[in-house]
Amino acid sequence: MSAIYILWLRQLKRYFRSKSRIAGSLGQPLLFLVALGFGFGPIYQKAGGGNYIEFLAPGIIAMSVLFSAVFSGIEIIWDRQFGFLKETLVAPVSRFKIMIGRTLGGATTASFQGVVVFLMTLAVGFRPHGILSLLLAIAFMFLIAVLFTALGTAIASRMEDFSGFQLISNFLVMPLFFLSGALFPLKGLSPTISLIAAIDPLSYGVDGLRDALTGAGVYGVGMNLTILGAISVLLFAIGGYLFSKIEI
Amino acid sequence: MNRNVIEVGDLVKIFDGLAAVDGISFEVGAGEIFGFLGPNGAGKTTTIKILTTLLHPTSGKVSVNGFDPVADSENVRRSFGIVFQDPSLDDELTAYENLEFHGVLYGMPKKMRRERIENLMKLVELWDRRGDLVKHYSGGMKRRLEIVRGILHHPKILFLDEPTLGLDPQTREHIWDYIKNLNEKERLTVFFTTHYMEEADRAAGRIAIIDNGKIVARGNPAELKKEMNASSLEDVFLAFTGHEIRAENSEAADTMRMRHRLWTKRK
Ligand SMILES: Nc1ncnc2c1ncn2[C@@H]1O[C@H](COP(=O)(O)OP(=O)(O)OP(=O)(O)O)[C@@H](O)[C@H]1O
Ligand SMILES: [Mg+2]
């Protein structure tokens, strides 16, 4: 237990100490909110979609949690490069516990980031429909965070250096985000895009968040929670296995 | 009776066709200080990584404190402390936090952990700088901190992979005095590598010389000197390993390693 705690604590300390990283990672969601929100807002309204900021805000929150979570998972590569990974790998703690501690730490900071972005959306005019639903929204942020931290860990366990980083960013993280329904409604799409969105786990996170904050969900809370939970467990198992196989 | 705490039999480790460790056998008794010497790229670090569960051997028998590093890794991990050849501290944490992290991971109770950290940090004169982020430490300070971390949890065996690399003579002497002291008082078994032959001569009860993955000599430093009719351990070392520079050799291997990495990435 204490091993998991200290690993979790380390992630938090590292996160809160790198102020520039926090500031940097808030710039992107702000840009998306302002540029897309105000840029597409009028068209969206004219087309009968309603208030676009209201639609977009949950998507942008989900985006920042996604980026932050994958990045936390991938941080293992940093630890490998700077040598600290060896210190944890020779400790008499099962690799699975190390994986749990790291993932919870990464998921906590990613959720924190989601909350900060949520506050930013308030500043650009987003109004959630209820205070109580905020708790459900935070639960969804945490689920998204666990899922994608585990995914990042799984991938990073097989990478020796940063050479594959760009690849992951461009061919995994970006598509996950853009095809998730974060930016456009999933209703009335062509079957191909609908199908792609349906196999993108982030879709269920975005939908869950949107449902919690504005009541405009498509899949329903039960389905969103079940799918996110199931995929998290699966990725956790895969990530844990790959992590346990690391040799340096 | 001198029970062996490390036993290695016909150990082989092959990296993409290159035998980094090529059938070595040796044992280290409880309470011994054992020097593992060899030119660059000889296979010292690879051997240590296998003994400390970081790498799986290709073949051969290994036992550390009576346990198999592959089948029984957690028991092996409980038995040793290590100072790695390359840096392994978390730069974004303070020195104290690095040690605290280690103590908690190794399950040390709070009170004992705090006392031990304070004692050891005072000993290596880092106590006043305990709250500094490690990235603000000098190279020598980092090394001292790593050595403290290696012995923090009272391990039975201490692995030191070039522990005094980059340290000034004063600090080196200090650190060896302390390690020898622990060795005598707590019967700590020490397995170390170094490129400073006079250091090995002074500290080690027994040494083995490894070259190209094979052990080419072993014994007590004084006896080896006498046997070879050499005035220093350095001469013994050169007599066994020749005068050629190994950089070329290991550079070629490093290039191969790089290439291999690139290729496996592309798959
Ligand atoms: N992960 C790896 N993949 C491929 N080759 C490796 C790997 N690790 C080490 N080698 C090769 O194995 C050989 C032995 O390396 P090792 O690090 O054990 O040498 P060493 O005796 O510790 O040398 P030094 O004194 O320079 O630290 C070298 O030729 C090295 O290039
Ligand atoms: Mg080495």
C-alpha cells in the first residue's frame, strides 16, 4: 500500500513542480475553446445546433485529460532515459503495484488538469446544468484519465527512447481525439464515421462528460461507464503485463 | 564457514549475436569484498544487471543470497542494494525525497527510515543540503547520495558499478573507508567494479578480471601480483588484458546496438 502511495505522490510532486508544463498544457485547450468555440459558434447556431460552447466544452475537457494522461503514461520513457526507472525496477515491489501507483498518479494529475480546463470553460461562457452533476463529470474525467494513462504506459513499456513519440502523437492520440465526437455531434453522421467513433473509447468519455454537464449525451451513463471501465481494466492488464516484462 | 551469497555458473548473455557475457563462473562468499575488473565493454555491467534482476540471462546458473533472480526476483531484490554505473536519481525531487522514496519502497518503518536517512546524510555531508532538488547537486554530491541510497535499507549485498567515477580523491577515500567499515561491522558483502586499479588493490579481498565476456584471471590482488611478478595491480591487469584500446571494439558494438534499435522500431 505504502509503495503505491509513494509512487503516486512522486507523480504529483513532479507534476506540480513543473509549472511551465502545467501552463503549457493549458494553452492548447484554451486555444481550441476560443478559436473553435467562437469561430464555429455562429455557423453551429445557424444550423440549428444551439450553443456551440456548450457542446464543445466537455469535448475540450476530455481532450486535455486525454493528452495529459497519455503523456503521464509515456513518462516512463523519461524515467528510462534519466535512469530512475532502474531504481523502481530493482525494488522489492511487484511490477504490478508499481504500475498501479504510476497510473493512479498520472490519472490524478490528468483529472486535476481536466478540472482546471473546466474552470477555463466557465470563463469563456460555459454553464453546466447542475452542481451535483459535477461529481459525475469528475468521475468521468478520472475514468478517461486511468484508461489513457494505462494506454500510455503500455506503449511506453515497449519503447526505448523518444523516437516513436511523434508517431504516437500523430497516429494515435490525435485521431482518438478528433474522431471521438469531442468537436462534432455523433448524431446523423455517415455510417463509417459513426462506426469509427463507436470504437474510439474516448467517445464514451466525451459523451459521459457531456451528459453529466449538459444532459446532451447519446449513449447513456450506464453504457459509458461500462465501456470505459471495461477498456480500462483491459488496458491495465496489458500495460501491467508489458511493464512487468521490461528489461534494461 | 563461509557461505556463498553469489554463485554464477557458466553464465551467458547474448545481445543480437554478440556474447556480452560468454560463459563465466565465479562465487562470492558472505562478507567478502569482491572486485570485478575489466576493460570497457568487457561485460561487467551486463553481469551486474543479470545478478540484480534487470536482465534475464541467455543461459547459465545464477544464485543471489540463495535465490534465482529470474524465478524468485522479489527475494533477490530484497537482498541487495545497488549503485548503478549511470545516474539513477530523480532530478525533480529533493535529495531527502529521493531517499524517502527509496525507504518507503523497501518497506522501512517511518522512525527507522528517518533516523537512518539523517545518519547517513550527515556521514556523507549532505544533510545541510537535503532540501535541494537533485538537479542542483554537483556530480560528486549525486554520487554520494546514490551510495547512501544503496545502503539505506540495510542490504545484505551491495553492488557498486564504478561507484567512485568522477569523485575527487578525498571523497573516494571517505567512501571506501565507510564501505569497508560496513563490511567489517555488518558483514556486508560488496561486489564492485572500477577502472581505478589502486582502488581495487586496496579494497578487494579477491578480484576477477573479465575480458570480452570471459574471466581471464582471478585471485587475491597480492597473490596475483606475486604470481605475475608485477609491482602493481595495473600491471597485472594489463598483462592479462593486453594493451589494445577497447573503445573501437565497444564503439562497433554500440553502433550495432543503435542499428538494432532502429530496425526493431521499424518493424
Ligand atoms: N542492451 C544492450 N544491447 C546490445 N548490446 C549491449 C547491451 N548492453 C550492453 N551491450 C554490449 O555488451 C558488451 C558489454 O557491455 P557492458 O556494459 O556489460 O560492459 P562493461 O564491462 O560494463 O563496460 P564499461 O567498463 O565500459 O562500463 C558491450 O559490447 C556492449 O556494447
Ligand atoms: Mg559498465
